[in-house]
Amino acid sequence: MEAAELRCTAAVEQPLPGGLAPRRRLMRNATVLLGRNELRQPVLRVAGGSGAAAAVLSFVLAGDAVRLFTRFAGEGRAAVRVGPDGAQVLLSDCPPDALRRFLRLLRLKVAAGPRDAPRRPRLLERPPPSFSVISPVQERDLLGGPGRRQERGQRPAEVPRAERRLPARLSAEQEAVLGAVRSGKSIFFTGSAGTGKSFLLKRILGSLPPNITYATASTGVAACHIGGTTLHAFAGIGSGKAPLEQCIQLAERPGVRQHWLACQHLIIDEISMVDGKFFDKLEAVARAVRKRDEPFGGIQLIICGDFLQLPPVCKANEETKFCFQAKSWRKCIHINMELTEVRRQTDKTFVSILSAIRLGRCTEEVTRQLMQTAAHKSERDGILATRLCTHKDDVEITNERRLQQLPGEMHVFEALDSDPMLVKLIDAQCPVGGRVELKLGAQVMLAKNLDVSQGLVNGARGVVVGFESEQKGLPKVRFLCGVTQLIKMEKWVIKGPSGVHLSRQQLPLKLAWAISIHKSQGMSLDCVEISLARVFESGQAYVALSRARSLAGLRVLDFDPKAVRADPAVLHFYRHLRHHQLLAQDSLHTHSDADEKENWKCN
């Protein structure tokens, strides 16, 4: 039933004779249902409006006349051509995941045709219903059951791969977070590295209407990963250090104010790097601009991150203030939840080492295990370990020097940006640069998921083994996962100021002899070399170590237990969070047991 129903904005366009402009009926808060009529034919029903303006429109979906336009499904928009006369149903403001499920069901049911052959009802028989909601996808739909027409060049049991692929399942913990979001509560969810926070965040984004949902993050690269913008760009108040009245004036500017008023769900990723004073300023600005006294002006907050990772960037003489220390945090956040199931690393020994490091604990056994990794030889097939550096300058010097040392011709790839005047903004948010320089033998990593099933994911390590001979001269890369792939240009779409969409087309490759710890946040790396001698922040050693997929793929140089530290205020916050989470679970179990006893009495 869930996949067969869609709540969104629907516009129905029906052609008129004589070449006149089509009649258009707009229905906000419409319900779109996929069902069958008395002849078992698929039917699309659109219902919307209220009172005298209420309308219900139904369209029989005759297989050959139905066309789907799904290019913008990821943005919650699609169109269905429903008949030979060119009538169309335009869908918008849909939660993207719900829209994808609906379109998939529609495509499969239309391709399968009428489920049963039409039959004439007997005179004494009750007439069948004129409309019933369509059944969920069955195995026969996926495998080409009776009535499914055979496409030219397609075997009867063949289904396009995109239709067979099912989304990865959420864990029970992740389902609980998603349920809390759907209930409308403001939530902060956290967890150690590798617990699937980014994956869950994308599922949350897919479940919310795009037109009233704003995805932001503390850094440009993190924002790009979730298809959003930086929190500072959304807020429109600069650094937020100006007096409150001045910040409100900045947020009242056209364009900025429009976002504040339209926003009903605000997502903030990598919250650990957001300053607590800036959070308080945002909360006050939200109430002032929206003219509502509720916390954050009535906006639902969906906040994600790990305070035991990188802290806010502050000047040397400034005190670090985390968001949970902000005055408005407790009144804004209704639910705190921690994910505990680690998915990135499967080695239990490595998981326990990382758990200790995250909490700033470095026992003799942890020290021994990490010091032993200095002898690891993780290089394979010409692919070297990536060195994680604490300082950005070290990264640039290392990569440039190693590239220059390689013999052979330099191949240069220039990005195609949608707005050359905003290159600096694109550079700040896009994970790849405007200029990529490569040579034969260059160590590289993927900066985008290309094929998850083959291991071609963001952070996958490889080496350049050749260049095509054609005009573009695209690079061929041999990856550690065993795949050799010609790498083509990819496109990143970035949200700029005032909601403008910017884009960059570039090779999804970065030089990978070295990368900064800050830029590695959120990545999973196959082979990593780390020097912790210059660690200068709490959580920095943990972020670096947790990038590795396994202990075998990790090499730690000059390890010093003093580099492992966690902020005492953060540890105190997490102790309280876990205590309250355990109390909530106990309360839930108590209520559950009481309900069972009550049911037993009733029976």
C-alpha cells in the first residue's frame, strides 16, 4: 500500500482540440494512487483540493501509451504521460525515496499488464469494485510473469538492473532514528566512525519533501556529499560574530529570508565542527526572521555528527564551545540517539581499538597493537598506502613532489564549471579541484561512488596504468579491489547562495600519496599510513585511525600515546546521553512487558 500511494503536489495537463494550450489543474497536497479498475487494468488516480475545488481524476494506464520522465526523481519531481492524447501528470514536492518506489511499482505493473484476463460478471454476481489499490510488487513482476510483454532484445525473464536493485536495509537503530524524524521531533543522532551516519542521513533526505527540506553541513565537502550547502551559506549571516540585530538584518535580505521562511526541516551534518556560539546566534535569528517563538522558529532540526571527532576551528586565544554547550541546545533538541553498530570495520579487534581511542583511552595493549602496524606492508599491485597528514601544507607538498618525480608526460584535465565567476565557491564545496594533473603511475583515489557492487566507491585507492589514445586521453586506473576502469568525467551539483545550483564536471580522482585528516572525514580508505607526531586537536588521532577499513590496511608511524585524547566535556556529554538512552530503553521494555501482561489478563 505504501509504494502505491504518493502525497505531493500534482499538476494534470490535458490537451485541448484545435491546438489550444492544454488545460492545467494544480492540486497541492494531492494524493496519487496506483490501482486497478474492474477490468484489472492499471489506473492512476489523482485526488486533491477541498470543498467546491475538490477533484478526483483517473487515467487508465495502457502500456504502450505510458511514458515516465524520471530525470529529476532525485529532486522529488517526475512526470507520467498517461494516454495517447498526450495527457500528463506532473509530480513535484515528493519525498525522493517514496517517488522512486512509486515509479518502480508503476513501471512494473504497467509492463505486466492486466493481472487476470477481463471477464464479464454474472448477472447475479456482485459487480467488482471500480477501483482498488494495486498489490505490492510480486516476484512474478520482477521475473517477467504472465502478461509481461517482451521488449525487443530482452529475454522474457530479464528486468533492468535498476528495477531489481533494492536499497540496503537499515539496522534497528537506524530505523528508530528514521521513525523519530518522521514523527516531526528535532533529533541529534551520533555514533562512532563507520556506524552508517552518512548512509542514514541520505535515507532521511530521501524521505522528506525537497521543497521544504534544507541539507547543510559544517564544511563544503561534507555538504557536497549530501547534495546540500554549508550551514553558513544557508544562514546568510557571515561568521555570525556580528551583533544579533545586524545578523537578523543580514538574514532578512531577499533570497536568504525566503529560505528561512520556506524551511521546515533543517539538516546539519558534521555538527562537531559547528561552534556553539554560532548555533545560539542561528537559533535567535530563526525566531526573529520567522516571527515565531518556538525553538529555532518552529523548524525541525535533524542534526548528525560525532563530537568525539574534529572540534570547531577556533583561534588560538578562543575557547572551544561545542554545540551541545550552546544555551539553546537543550530546548531545540527533543531526542538524542547514538548508533552503536559499526559497519565500516568488521575486525572485532580493530573495532575495540578504535572504541578505546575514541574515548581517549590508550592502554598498553592498544599501544602495542598500533605500534606493531609500523611493519605492515599494505602496498599491492603498485598501489601505495595513502598518508594522512594533520596539516594541509604537508599534503600539497607531498603530492606535488611525488607527481613531479614520476617520469613521463603530464596529462592535465580542466573542469567545466557552470559559473566561472564562482570558482572559489565551487572549489570550497566540490571534492575535486578545477585542475587535475596525472601521470602514468600516479597514486589516486576515487572522489565519488561509481559502482558500489564492484568496490568503486568514494575513497577507493588505485594507480594510473594508462591513458586512452583518443582526443580526451582519459586515464585508466587499476584499483585495489581488482578492477581496472577507464575513468570518465563526472558531474557534481552544488547549492550556492540563494539556492542557485552550481555544477562542476571533472574526473572523480584526487592524488592520493597524501590527504589531510580534515578532508578524509567520512571516507573509508583501503590502505593508510599515519604519522601522529603533529596531532594538535582532540579527536584528530581517532578520525585518522578510523579511516582505515582494517588493521591490516593500516600503518602507524612514530606512534605516541599522548596523541590520543578526547575532550573531557564531550566525554561527560556522551555519558549522560548513554545514560538517558538506557533509561528510555528500560522504560520501553517495562511498558512492553506491562502491555503483554494486560493482554494476557484480557485473554
